Amino acid sequence: MQGYLIHLCQRLAQFALVAFIGINVTYAITHATPIDPVEQTITAATAFGTTSPETIEMMRRSLQDLYGTGGDPLEQWLAFWRRILVGDFGPSLSAFPTPVSTLIGRALPWTLGLMAVSTLLAWGLGNLLGGLAGYYRDSRLLKVAGIAAMAVHPVPYYIVAFVLLILFGFVWPVLPITGAYAQGLQPGFNLDFIGSVLRHSLLPGLSLVLVGIGGWFMGMRSLVSNVVTEDYAVYAELGGVRRRTILSSYVMRNALAPQVTGLAMSLGAIFNGAIITEQVFGYPGLGSLLVAAVHAGDYSLVIGVTTISILAVSFAVLLVDLLYPLLDPRVQAR
């Protein structure tokens, strides 16, 4: 127990260091751009009329306090971290004066719902089929599934997304191709809204699942093919243990540990796949929000979305490090 507590403290320190460095790199890159949010806001506010210099100067000081750009670079950096620690990224430049945290709060559930569910489905189906294919190597049906998985896996997911969009949106128009729910529908916990959300998520989710299954399938099939040759698996089979029991308790369980690591990393990096997928299908998640922020030069919003991504990936790595000794007794926490 003491060893695991030491392991926990070390991994928490590692998590804090990785998050600190990543957020600082994002801060440095965004602040190296020539965009000044204060001057850009003043320009937009005074574009349709004349304003006295005194009023402009008062507006500038107020906006500097609002954006945290007043003072020298050290003061700006300290003000930035004071905001980060309380989850305040300041106001959005492109949607002024709406706070960045509000915009992220609106978009985050859509990205998490779409990407997390798609990743989990691809992981579950890919590992199940890959495990069966690695153990029942003479099955023709599983061989066909393996060929299909290997054929689809190298294809970029946005290509699959475009194919699905054309097929089910134009050739056989049975599914919606844009948005998260039907226009004019009031969001709420009712059957009409939930049904509309599910229908609108089918195409983007299917594009991610079809491409994702291939990688998990091939990885699990390779792992199972190695595990079945181990002495304990061979001995269990010679001892008359049922093949289903060998597959579930001896083979799949031991082959699953690396796949759990991959799942945690995939869940942490779900924002990577959100950008193009949400753009193709007009999905109102973090990917679309980030693209809009980059086009508008809204570096406050860029910092907010990037910070959430960094924390997600860092937390996924932390979760893997903490769970691995519990999942695999051969791994010792030190």
C-alpha cells in the first residue's frame, strides 16, 4: 500500500508538470502572435462612430484588466495563471463579452458525447472481433472481418465521413447530414430531442467507428495470437478447460492490458479527431469552436480549448499510470 501511495504522488507530480509545461507553451505561442485583443475590441467598438480619446483610454484600461494584458510580461503571466486556476479564460474576442468558459461549456458536451461514445464503441467491437479472430484462426467469417478492417483502417476518417455523407445524405437521403439536432427543436430531456440528437450523431459517429475498429482489431488479434502460444494457455487447453473459458479468462484478460492503455490515450486525445469530423458534419463541438476561434484570431478562446485538450490528455496518462498496477498484477507500483 505504501508503494502505491508513493507511486500516486509521483504520478500526480508528473501530471502537474506536464499540464504546467503544455499550458505555458500554449500561452507563449498565442501571445507571440501580433493580435492584440484590446486594440481589436476598441477598433470594433469605435468603427461606427467617433469617440473621444479620453473615452478610448478608459476603455483600453478596462479591457486590459478584463483580458489580463495590463502590466509587464511577468504580471500578465501571473494574471493568466490566476485565471486558469479558477477556470476563468477571460472574455471571448469573437463573441465579446461572452466568457470563454461559457462557450466551452456549451460545446464540450457535444464533443464528449460524440467522440467518447464513438471511441468506446470502436474499442469494444474491435477488441471483441480481434480477440475472436486471434483465437479462432480458422473461422472464415472472422477472416473476412479482418480483411475488411485492414482495408478501412488506412483510410482517413474524413474520407469515410465524406463517403457516408454522400451515400446517406444525397444518394439515399435517410439521415441528417449537418447539425446536432433538428432546427426549431427546443433542447430538453424529451424523446423528440433525444431522438433527433441520436439521428444527427449517426453519420459522424459511424465514420469514426468504422475507421477506429480496424486499429483495435489488428492490435488485439496480434496480442491474442501471441498469448495463445504461452505455456499456461496451452496447458489449460490440454487440461480440458473449455475454450470459452480459456478465451475469456486466460487469453483476452492478459491481452487486454495494452489495449486499455491505448483506450485511455484515445479518450484523452478525442479532441484531435473532433476538428475535421465536426467541420464536415457541422457539429457544434469543440472542434468547430476551435476552428472559428483561429479564423477570428480569438486567442483567448484558442487558449481555453487548447488548455482543456492538454488537461484531458494529461489526465488520461495519469489514469493509465494509476490503473495499470491494479489491472496487471505483474506491474509493480514503485
